[in-house]
Amino acid sequence: MRQLVNPKTFGKPSIGLALMGCTNRPFYHICVFPDRSLGRRHEGNIVEQLGTFDPLPNVRNEKLVSMNIGRLKYWIGVREAHISVPVLELLGLSGLFPVHPKTYIRARDARQSLAEQVAALKTIGNEGEAEKDSETTS
Amino acid sequence: MALVNRCLSLSSTSGLPLLRAPLPSLNVLSSRNLGRRPPKPGKPPILPPSKKVLYKVVHPEWMKPEDVKELLWRRHTYNNAVVSLRHVFKAEIEAKEAAGLGIEALKAREKEELDALLVENEKHNQQKAQQREAEEKDAYEKLKTEFLEDIEKRLAKEEQNAKERTTEVLQLIEESQNFVTKDNLDVKLKEALDNPIVFDYCIDLNGQKFPDPLPLKYVEGTPTRQKGRAFDRSLVQPRKNAPKEAASSA
């Protein structure tokens, strides 16, 4: 008799973020989904949950992420799962994977925009001081 | 049904065209929500894609040329790193499995533990069952003896009761010999009149009775005005037997 396969786990699984939560409050679970050819990804199709990601920062300005490293290694190493880009970025930030190229680009852009904002604020400050000086002299 | 009857009656009386109220349908509603299985995700394949999706053209965001160049070599190195990491993880897990720390080893250990626990539990259950059997047997024997004793007591009671009743009945039968019936009524009346019983006497310690007044079969002279315990001697003739009683008492 030929080997019967569980359609949920057969094929190349993919690790991705599953959006849960409600209106104006997203929350992601890092889950393993089965092969795309078996149907599109939805809540009922999850094979295993490997972690969570909260995109909204908390009181201390932290975005909390949790990961089951042992199971991640299994799915990535033994089962050769495809990993989505957001999950790769998170793994890079965690240290298990190298930092994703996209993270570098985003960080550089953020640094540049921050520098520009600081420069803009400084120029406004300088203009304000110059006006005050001119007023005092006059 | 009542609604339909009312509508029919109305129409018949008024003569208007028949207006039927909407009847509840007996077959199951055809909404997908009432099925037990959850519906398949996404649109059914027969439906065409929505107009928004049909002519969607993805325009990638513009990126700076230096970023693009950087990303080229970064992507290559990253992908190579990921491939090697997959091998590393695989080797790690295989080493764990070989050392006996993997999931299958854990499952085997847990299965062994479970089997051992089940055997122990079975033993314990059997012991308890034997204990329970012995206890139940004792209780049964005890209850049986109690019941038998109760039955014996009740039987003895009934026997005694029967004996007492038989003696009673025999006594009554004997007494019934002396009963007054219509046949021996005249005889009995004559007897009673001939032997009047009078309790109006006093008695001393020797058992000698002194009736006052003396009992008479037939009333002589006028009967006393007073009858009863507190007999007043002043209301009657003086006693004729007074000296005799005095002599007997002395």
C-alpha cells in the first residue's frame, strides 16, 4: 500500500506572520503554514505556532517578539521551510540569522531622516536666536 | 396555522382576494453559516477576480542606485548564509537525536513511563477490587444474619400473639356459655332476681361481711329514701339485728 501523506504537512512549508487581533489592534503569530498549493494561508491552515510579534510598541517603547528557537531550527533545518521576509528580519534582529539586507537599508534611511530632522530643528533654532539678537540690538 | 386560518376566514367573509401571510419554510435555510464545516477560504474559483484585482500592476518603489548595488552583494551573501545555516541546524538536530535528546527519544521514554505506570495502576486496581470484594462479602453476610434475626423475632412475636389470642378466644367461648340470649332470658332474669348482688356492706380483716341494710329478696315496707355510700341511719327504722352484730363483733 502506498504511503499516505498528511496534506497539512506535506510539501514545502512556509514560516510567516499570521495577523490576529482586532480593529486598530494588529497582532501577529509566527506560524508554520503548509504548501501554498494546498490552499491559501488562513487561520485554519496553521500547522504549528512558533512565536508572536506585537507591532505596537508598549509603554517602554518596546515591540515584543517571542520565538521557539528549537522548533524553528527543526522547521528550517530538517523540513527546509520557506521563510517570509518579515520573519527573516525578525530572526536577524534576534541573532539567530544574520541581519537582513532590508534591515540595513531601512536603518540607514531612518538614520538619514533623523539626521535631517535634527538639522532642520537646529536651523530653526539658529534662526530664532538670530532674530532675538537682532531685536536686542535694535 | 392559526394565522393561515384567520387569513382564510377574513378572505371568505370580505370577499377580497386571498392574502397569505408568509409561512415559515420547513426546509433548512440555504445560508452557508448554518453548515457545520467552516467555508473554504477565499473566493470560489468559479467567480471572476474583482475589478480592483484585474488590472492591478505592481510598481516597485524607486530605490537609490547605491542601495540597489549594495543589496545585490548583500542578498547573495545573505542567501548563502541562510543555506549554510539550514545545514547547521539540521546537523544540530541530528546530533541531538543521536545523543538521545530528540523528540522521538523523549516520546519513547514517555511511552515506557506510561506503560510502567499503567501496569502499576492495574495492580493497584486489582488489589482494591479484591479488598472491595471481601468487604462486600462481609457486609452481605452481616446483613443476611440481621434479616434472619428480624424474621425470627417477628415469627416468635406472631406465634405468641396467636397463642394469646387462642387462649382469649377459648376463654370467651367458655364465658359465652353464661351469656344471656333471647332463649334463656327469662331464666336468667329469674336467676338475677333470685340472687340479687348487693355491695352495700363493710368488711373486716377476717373477711366477715356486715351488710347494712341487710339484703332482702323482696322489698319489705317502704324503701329507704337514701341510697348510696353515705347512708344516714336516722332516716330509717332502727336495726333489729343490732344486738346480734354487737355479740358477733365482741
